[in-house]
Amino acid sequence: MLIKKPADIKSSEITDKKLYVNRREFIQAATGTAVAAAATGVLGSEALLRASTPAPHGRKLEGIKKSTFSSDEKLNKWEDITTYNNYYEFGTDKDEPSMLARNFKTTPWTVTVDGECAKKGPMNLEDVLKGKTLEERIYRHRCVERWSMIIPWIGFPLSDFIKQCEPTSKAKFVEFTTLGDSKQMPGLRSPVLRWPYVEGLRMDEAMHPLTILVAGLYGEVLPNQDGAPLRLAVPWKYGFKHIKSIVKVRFVEKQPLNTWQDQAANEYGFYANVNPAVDHPRWSQATERRIGEFLMRKTLMFNGYGDQVASLYSGMDLRRNY
Amino acid sequence: MRISDRVVRFVLKPVVFLASLSPAAWLVWAGLTGNLSANPLSDLTNETGVWTLRFLCATLAITPLRRLTGWNPLIKFRRMAGLFAFFYGTLHFLTYVIADRFAGLDFPNGIVAWTTVRNLAKSVGEDIYKRPYITVGFTAWTTMVPLTATSTAGMIRRLGGKQWNQLHRLVYATGCLGVLHYWWLVKADIRRPLTYGAVVAALLAFRLIKRTGVGIRGAVSRLAWRRTTVE
């Protein structure tokens, strides 16, 4: 009878002979890679050594209406608005989107409507824009990082689009999703956030006349680094609610989990209303630096849009619903 | 490698000194000519902070590099690297005080007034007390003060080599606190703090291994020893 003796070492555990013979080179290469990685991280140019470039000027948009919702404050420059962007899909440095979004393809573009509504399915961007009157809305834009800008958005009320989708009575919230194409968006290759980026609004916030879908800037087609071809603007909320490059709109019954809340729920909530009285755990939100100014400004409740939106939150504890 | 003391003193040191000063010079130039981002004050704060960490890493790297390469004149650059860490750390602290605290004050009696001084002190103090990453950053800077004050040859003599060495181990704490400060302030992308953390950890581990004599210690120190004696 033949009794097989089990092998002492599984073949999978035996080091490849080639690797063994070349072990010195292997160790050297591994160390070399580690050292190189560390060196790039430590010495590698951060922000400064790279030249950020303002967006090239795009096609002029026609038939833009002025709006009474516009602020009359001094506008931030095109250069500011197109080189200082938080758009993590194109890198976490402010100037990275201006360089890495340059060849981002925004045509053709499809927005998919889904969830608790009658008109579901994919829509071409042209169809989203069809029949909408574009308005110039000069809004105060307040980032959660304590800087702000005055931006002449071109867009139309989100409510116009929502009505078109015919949401059902079960639709209590709207959830938006950003494109998640790692071939075009180098930022997606690092798990900095859980991709794709998701944001949401309560139905009454979404239907509010101040809430707009943005398709342009300074009278021109929206530059890629600012969230082309279609982004959200909700001026009484912090910048991260202004989701960019929207590919999906979903009507839902339950409050969506927005990306930054998912990332750090103790720091970023669902509502994210601009509120000078409620500090970010790591910094005060009482003041802000307007880009281009030295002395800081006092941050206004609801970013100065309290008269229009405060009633949406009557009876709510804004300290808890930050 | 044989490099005469004269070359180190009159060529290498001035070159390294100027190179170390160049990031500050660049920041000043870029700031004045509008070559920073749309938020130049935030760039100044971030960059001076990052350069502080880089010089701390350089300071901590001198001894391990010297041991591994056996090139002893490296030690002559340690004080300079440490002082530049303090230099950039101080610039970082000052930018924070001016761009973050001073610029956020109210000026009820005008800018040039005693209330401004008082409010600024209060604002800085409260922030250091209230925000953990500021507390840690400020502490890190504070640890560099006695090290800078005792960096002269006269102070080394007065303290005595042993005590001086003991005091200057405080720089290990500076490195750790600096990394922690960076870590706690980033919003989501911790890759850079992580890199600095890894570098500081490796540099401190080198010392730990040397001291406690575990594991690879034998190999590393024997190698280093051989190289230093062969020279």
C-alpha cells in the first residue's frame, strides 16, 4: 500500500526561485520604491510649484435673464472662481481641478432620473435645459473651510426640473450623484471619500426658488473645474452641498446619506446650513475670508438668505441638525 | 568620501543655508507678484507649516544618515536644519496669528488701539485652548524654543554635553506633535500627514533600534560601525 506523506510546505508558500535568487535586488527595489514614495510625498511639490491656470473662456450663453435674487456685492474674478476649487474627483488641492479637469468630456451628457417619480429614465443634457429660462444669479458662496466668493452663476430653478419629473407623494428628498469615472477623474483612484459623490436636499429645500441647477458662469458655459455641465447651487448652505457634474437625480422617501456626512458625521451634517453660531468641531464658523480680502467678514446666518429660507427650519434645532 | 573642513565650512554650508532660505524667499516673491493661489494667506500658512515639517525631518535624519553612510561631516548641518525648522515654524505661527486671528478681530476703537492687542491675545489664547490641533501645533512650536535658545556652542558648554543631549531629545516630541497637528487639520485626504508620519516614525525607530538592541539592530549597527571605521 502506498501511503502518501503530505508535503511539509504548500507549494504556494515556496518562494519563487527567481525571486529567491534575485532577493537582494528585490529588497533593493522594494526599499527604493518606498524611499521614492516617501520622498515624493515629503518633497514633492505641493500646490505651489504647479502653475494653476484659469479656465479658458467657453461658449457664450444666450437669452440670460437678470434675477432679483442676485447680490450686488463685488464679484470675484473668473481667475479666482476657476483656479480655487474643491472638486476632489480631480484632486484634493485647490488648483488641481483647474489642471486635471481640462480634458473632461461633458458632451454627450446624460442625467438619469429615478425613484419616486413618474418620469423616470435617462435624459440628454439638452433635454434637461430645453424650455428653461437661464437666469444670472449672483450668489454668495460660503465654503465650510471659512472662505467665500461672490459668483455670477447662470442657471434655472431646480423646481422647474423637478416638476418635469413628476415626483410622487412618497418623494420626501432628492438625492444627487456626481459622475464617477475614474478614467477621467484621477481623484477617484484614491479612497479619500467614498465615491461617487452623493448629496441630497429635503423636498422643500429643493423646490425653493433660490435653489438652482447651474449650467454657466459669467455668461458662459460652466468651466469643467466648477462642475460642468450641470451642478447645484443652494446659496444658504455650505459649498459641499453644491454637488457638481450631476449624472443622477433620485427621488427618495428617506434622507440620503451625503458623502461628507458619511466621511465624518460629527463634522458635516445633512443640512449644512451656513450658521455662524454653530462651530465646525475644528474651527469657528463665525467669520470667513472673502477671497481677495485680508480682514475677515462676519458670517451671516443662512449666508444672508435668512429672510427667504429661515421659515424652512422653524422649530428645528439647528445646533443638532447642522 | 573625504571633504575638507574648509570646503564644508566655506562652500557646502553657505550653499545649504541659501537653499534652506529659498522656500521663504520664493513665498515672499510669489506673494508679492500674485503667483500664489486665490487665497494667498492660506497658502502662506500651509507652506510655512509644511516646510517646518520638512526641516524637522531633515534634522531628525542627520544622525541616521551619518550612521548609515559613515559621512561624519553631516553633523555640521544638524544645527542649521534645526534652526531652519524653528525659523519656518515661527513664520507659520506668525502667519496664523496675523492672517487667521488678527484678520478676524473686531476693531471697535480702530486698528491701532490697546483693545486690538488685548483682543488679539485673547483670540489666540482661546483658540489654542479650544482647538486640539492648534493646541498641539502650538505645543510643537513651544518645544523648539528651548532647543533654539540652547543651540549655541556656549550653551552646549554651559549645559554640558550629556544634559544638552538629553534636552535636545525634545525634538522627537516636536516631530511627533508636528505630524499630529497636520493630521488633525486635514479634512479627508490624510495621505500627506501619513507620509510625514511614516518618515518621522522611521527616523525615531532607527534610534529605538539602536538603543534597545532588538532584531535588526545587530545588522544595521554592525554595518554602520564597519562603514564608519573603514572610512
